[in-house]
Amino acid sequence: MWEKIVKTALQEDCQDIGDITSEAVFKNEVDQFVLLAKDKGVLCGLNYFKKVFLFLDEGIEIKPYFKDGDRIKTGDIICKISGKIVSILKGERIALNILSHLSGIATRTALFVEAAQGKVKILDTRKTLPGLRELQKYAVRCGGGFNHRMGLHDMIMLKNNHIDSGGGITRTVAKVRKKWGERFVIEVETRSLDEVKEALACGVDRIMLDNMDISIMEKAIKLIQGKAEIEASGNMNLDRIVEVASIGVDFISVGELTHSVKAFNFSIGRK
């Protein structure tokens, strides 16, 4: 998968002619560069960073001083990069883009995990960039979070549109069980206490409390009483996370971990 990502990025950058600037200035000269952190947070994607350069030139050497999941700060030298200058400059931006994006996700996830204080598991969502889901969800794990589902193929998730168009919770759950039996975990998205009661009566594995205020969620938790796992979702930002984590849910899913994260600031410079 990562090879396809790199190939696509190289095609965007070089088209069929190449790096016309670097190739005009350099031939086979070699040099050493360092990757410098210009922010603080959680490192993620160093292995993919390395793979970009090795895909271009197997002669490039990367000497790491940190590993994915490590806490880093401004001024830290993350690794040294040695080899042909033209190859390093060709892959520099692609490698930085991947590393910056994944480290941004891991750093943001860590903030939510810290805010939850170990009371709940922080989950990601499917709000990912096409082709990058595996990498983005890996970054969530590096930040201490957990993956919800990888896609539409590995977990039953009955959302509002399934329920509204499928004839209600009871009918849609019955259709799912007729098709798949007990093969997959079944989660149902609920918007009211009545829907929570209906989902409970169906014996589903997990109930999502979607866009509910705290008082309604607390009532829902009392109704569920451990008969199903409980996930809170909808507008879950750092301002709400502490309160929601303290009321007794098992999971909190957070779309912003992947869909609007700020890139982590790195730079590559000559040593």
C-alpha cells in the first residue's frame, strides 16, 4: 500500500521529467542531513519516512534516534539521513508530508487520551483520507488511542440512515442477523432513550449514544446497566472529553483525530 502512495506522490511531484532543479545542480554527490523536530508531541511514521527514501535509492542510510510513539520536543534530532543529495532532495517533501501528518494525528490523539485519564478508550472513526486509512489509524494507535473499525467490512454499524430506511432498529438488526448470524459485532447508533431501549431489547453488542447531552447519556447508561458496551459520539472535543469520560461510557469516538488534524512541524537540513 505504501508503495502506491509513494508512487502517486512522486508522479504528482515529478511527472515524467523528474526533479528538474536538483538534477540540474547535482549528479552523484553525497551529503548528510538531519531531521529536526520543530514542535512537541508524539512521533509517528518514521518507518514510512525511511521507506520513501529507500524506495527512491536503496543506498540512502537513515540513522534514527527515536522510534514511533516516543515523545519528542522542539530541537530534537530525530534521525540522520546520508546518501546522494539528488535522491534525498527528491524524496524530502513526500517523506516530510507523511511524517508530519501521522505525527500530528498521534499528537492530537495523545491529548484526548490524557484528558480521558484512563477512564475510557478513545476511538477513531472512518473520517480518513482515501488511501491513507491504514496509516492514519496506525497513528491513532501510536498516540494511545484505539481503532473503531477499519471499514465497512469488519463490523456491523447500524447508523441513522440504515435504521430510518430499513424500518427501525428491531427490523434492521433482524435483517443483519439473518444475513450474518453472529459473525460480526453489532453496534447501533441511537438518538433517544426510546432507541436505546429498543437496541437493548435486540441484544446488540454495543450502543452508540449519538449527539446526546450529558443528562440524557447518564439516563441511557442507567438503562443499559452493563448489558451492552457504550460508545459516546458527536462533537467530542477536548472541552467535553473530561466530563463525558467520567459518566461511565466505555468508548468515546472522535472524528477530529483524523479529519482535521494539524500537521506536526519538522524540517530537514544539512548537518
